[in-house]
Amino acid sequence: MASGKAIGAWSLTEPEAGSDAGGTRTTAVRDGNHWVLNGAKTFTTNGQYCGLLRGDGGDDKSKGSHGISAFILEEGMKGFRPGKKENKLGCARATLRK
């Protein structure tokens, strides 16, 4: 992203939890050498155009909001797909130029 070769996105808001990070319902479960995230996010700025996405998932429910981890997802990963584009006021597509 720093080189301008990829657009990044941050995905926090969930349909049921809003933008309350402590209310995250997306789960993260370790499966061998991998993590499996299960959930849905909404209103992800640059979600339609990003190559990398930072998403959150709860991996330790016993720790409450301290049991939420951040994950970097790459475009093309299994299960990672953008939803429909929302026409929100004040949001615009970003264009990178060299």
C-alpha cells in the first residue's frame, strides 16, 4: 500500500453491531496454521477496489473486547468477496496515480 501498488480498506462496521468494535460478532478460529474468519462487514470504505483489507474477528470470547484480533485479508482469498456498492454521502472512489 505504501508503494501505491495496492489500495487498502478497513472493515469494522457490522450489520448487527454497527461500528462498536467491542460488539464485533465476526469470529476468528485457529485451524492448524490458518485462521478461519466467519462473519459479515458493511460500509467498508474502498471495499470494492481494495487489494488488502484489515478486518476484525473475535478469537477469545472470554476476554470480551480485548479478545478481538485484526487480520489482513488479500484480494482473491477464499471467502473474501466484496458486497454490493453502497452510494453513501461523502464517499468517493480513490484513484492512485504515480
